[in-house]
Amino acid sequence: MEAHNPVTPAQFNELGDTLTRALLDGNFELYKTVMTIPHRAVPRDGEPYELNTEEELRADFDLYAQALAINHVTDIFRDIVAIMPMEDDRIEVTVETNMLSGAQRIVEPFRTQFELVSQDDDWRITTVRSSLGHINWSRGRAHISRDGRFTDT
């Protein structure tokens, strides 16, 4: 893949499927193949944070995988809303994220932006922008309410 070509929907879906498999299977080695270090998380209406080492990325991964397991998440699918070139080697993909347990959504769909960078002839996730509730939940700092919303209580 050439860096100046935008990511195709098929390429992003493959990346997203790999991300989902890694998280649901607790496979950190696979997870590392779709992420960059440093990696940045930007919660809307919250403080961004950056993971600068493999150990920090692993700790963040473990918290997210644990939250998915506790909530019996069996699939995450992402409907592409937009693919926007940013720079020659960067693309932003906006998706509507759906988390399922069996055939049931566990939380209302929410928007996520993935900033991708071309690295080693592949696209990798360098930044994730999502709701504050989702990012707090993925870090063990929030819950999902009975009516399917992220909540701090």
C-alpha cells in the first residue's frame, strides 16, 4: 500500500476486525499489530492521554479487554461514516461503533474517530477519539446503565 493512497473501506474493516479479535481474545500481540506507540486517546469533553511505552499500551489493553469480558461482549462492529485524508500518511476514519453480546447491543451506538498512520506498509491506529463515557468505561472508570448508556455511577 502506498502511503499517499487513502485507506479503503475494506482495509479499514480488516483493521477493525483485527482490533476486535485482539480485544475479545485477549491477544495483546495481535493488538500491537494495529496500534502505534505512542498511542493517543482523546475523550470528547475529557482530558486526552498518551501511551508512550509497550507496558502502558499493555495496561490499557488489559483494562479494555477486561471491561469487554465483564460485559459479555461477543462482537464489536463499526459502520464507516466517513474517511477523510489528513496528510500524505494520515487518514481519519469516523465510524458508528456497536458493541454486542450475542445479538443484543449492550450500549447505544456511539461515534468514534480513528486517526490512522501508514507504517510498515500497513495502516495503524495512532489516535482514538471517542465519548468520555466510552473511554472511561474501557479503562474501568465507568459502567453501562440498564438503558444502555455509559455512566460513571
